[in-house]
Amino acid sequence: MNLHRSLALALLLGVLAAGAGAQAPAAVAPVDDGLYRAWGGKAGIRAVMADFVPRLEADPRIGHFFRKEPAARENLVTMLTEQLCQVAGGPCVYSGAPMGPVHRDLEISKADFNALVEVLQVSMDAKGIPFRAQNGMLARLAPMHREIVARD
């Protein structure tokens, strides 16, 4: 597992575990919208997230972190779509909860985090996101790692 990929997905785990809440800034202010376009815009990002959330729920390693009710599932897809859209340089504004306070008591481990990365990679591949665009998104999400992972 590429450590860079692992670090990048901390932000996603936060959004999925947190649901909607107070507004939080993007992990990194995007320079342009090239990544947003490479992911297929908001529709492309939403397609990946709509694939990703059910895979997370079904994953035996980390499924327990995620809500399973249909309304909660749709909220996760919406929050992830907003966040990745904003991080990618799109026109969205993330309206979810800040990562640090939400994860303080969850005891998320590096293994949990790495499992999430693996699931996201499957979803990105399944939806045809080019490898370079996958890496670009992960690089922009990486700074959130320190706010999410609490233990080895």
C-alpha cells in the first residue's frame, strides 16, 4: 500500500464517520479545476462516491464505522461529493463537520485507514478514474491524515 495513498484517505474516513455538520475548509486550496474535470465534474465524483459508500458499509474491516440507514447513506454520498468536488477545484462548498473533533474519540487506526484507502481504490478503478487523477485527488486529501488517525 502506498503511504501517500493512505494519508490521503484520512479526510474521506472523517467525512464518512461524521456526516453533516459545521462547515470545514478544504484540505488544500486547489489551484485550478483540472482535477475536477479529470474526475468528470460533480457527476463523476458523485458516481465514485455512490459506489464507494456501499462498499465501505460492506467491508468487514471498517463497515462498523458507517451508518447503514438509506438516509445516512445518501448523506455520506452527498458530503463526500461536496468535499471532493471542492478539493478538486470544482464549484462545490463542503458543508460537513471538521475532521479533528469528530474523530477524537473514534480510535481510528492506521489499519482502519488503510482499509478505507483500499476500498476507495476499488471504487475509483470501477468508475474509470484515470490513475493520475486518482493520485491527484489523494495528494490533495493527504494533509488531513493527522486529524483522523489516532493510533497505530
